[in-house]
Amino acid sequence: MSFWLLLTIASAALLGFYDYFKKTALRDNAVLPVLFCSTATSALAWLPFAVWSFAAPDTLPHEFFHVTDLTGREHLMLLIKSVIVGASWLCGYFGIKSLPLSIAAPIRATSPLWTILFAVMLFGESPSGKQWTGVAVILLSFFAMTFVGRKEGIHFHRDKAVFFIIGATLLGSTSALYDKFLLQDTDLGPNEVQAWFSIYTCLVLTPALFLWFLNKNRHKFHWHWAIPVIGITLLAADILYFSAIAQPDALISLISPARRTSVIVSFLLGIFLFREKQLIAKAACVAAIIVGALLLS
């Protein structure tokens, strides 16, 4: 098995726990401060190394922690990534707060479908017959999930939380294509993308957090141990993910569906820890989505 694929699978496992920690932290809690504080955890992990890299780069313990010497254009590209991901996270957090994890995670797992469709529309790629079969399987699985959701009072065509999750998924697919460009077509390394993306995302989210604070009818915020764990888990998952993409022989068409196997971890945690319902029906949909994602590779 390729090293980049092993990195991707490890990243997927961490993403499953990342979804669980998000759901835990958001229970009866305000979305924006949870999102900002968890993102700030990742930024604070990298900020000292950014300062260190600028002040005394020769004394760094390893070159991986060197994250300066970027051009203005490169900083702008990373700021654009932060805007895309910040919007995706806002949608995702609002969606996962209201939906069962065993519903939200499978919807997010359809991301490879949108990635390949975007690749067709934007880059003129021509999927094979097997890949089109994967597209059909995922669409049918998503359609089946709407019937499962109805049994829990979730109507996909008019539930705002569903639209938030779908929006997060579309933006996440856009980010995946942009990651390929950043890590394969520029001189940026995984460490530089991770560091400045984390820092800039905090800046991008600050206006939204300020508007939440000014809202007198805002949902109350309380600190939860899972909030910093969200940031730490995502930091580890993304370092593995960026390192996988940066490998010369890495294939985004394989990385994207492989990373979405995180739905298995999220689904199991939702069922057994949150006691969510419709185990067999949801499991069938999840299995079909995974099969469809693998067919896309």
C-alpha cells in the first residue's frame, strides 16, 4: 500500500473522531464561539513556530516547523483557502448541531461525488464508466437517506440543517480541488499550508464572532473540554492529509474517497455513544456511499 494512502487512512480515522468531538461540544452550545475557539487552538499551535521561523529560523528543531519566507501571492492564496474552508465550517457546524451524527456524516461522505463533478465541469475531465456508476450509487444512497431521515422527522427538502450540511460538503469539495493546486502546482509545503491556513481562518471568522457577540438574542456559550480537542484532532488529521497530497505520486481521485471513510467512525460513534436510531437502514446507506466513493477512484 502506498505511503500517501496510509497517511490518508490515518487522517480519515481522526476525522471520524473530529466529527464526534464537534457534536459533543455543540450540544446546547453556541456555534460560532465553539468554531472560533476550536480553530484558535490549531492557530495557537502554529503561531509560535511562525514567530520563531521569522526571528531565528536556524534554531528550529526541524525544517518542518519553518513556515515563513512566503510571497504576498502565496499568502493571498492561503487566505482564499481560509475563506472557502471558513464558510464550509460555518455551514458544517450549524448543520451537525441540529442533525444526528449518523445523518450528517453520511451526507458529508458524498464529497467525492461533488469533487469529481467539479473536476468534470472545471477541468474537462472524463470519468470512466466505473466512476459514473459510483456517481449513480452515491446519488441513490443519498436519496435513500432522505427516507431514513423522515423516520426521525428530518425532511431533506425543507430542513435548514440539511442545506447547511450540503453547503459544507460542496465547499469542502471545492477546497479539496484547491488543495491539489496548492500542494502540487506551487512551492508551498504541507506545513506552510497548515500553519497559515489555521491562522488566517481565525481572522476570517472574527467578524462573524463579533456579530454573534453583538446579538442580544444569541445562544449561550459554555466552555466544554471537547472544544480544544476539536482543533487538536483536526490539526493532526490535516497534517497527515496535506502530507499525503504533497507526495509526488499521490492521486487526489483516490485520496478524496479514501478520506471519506471517516464516515464509518462517525457513524459508529453516533449510533453507540449518542444512541441514535435506525441502525440497519443507516448502515446500508453508509455502506452504499462508501462503495460509491470507492468506485470513483
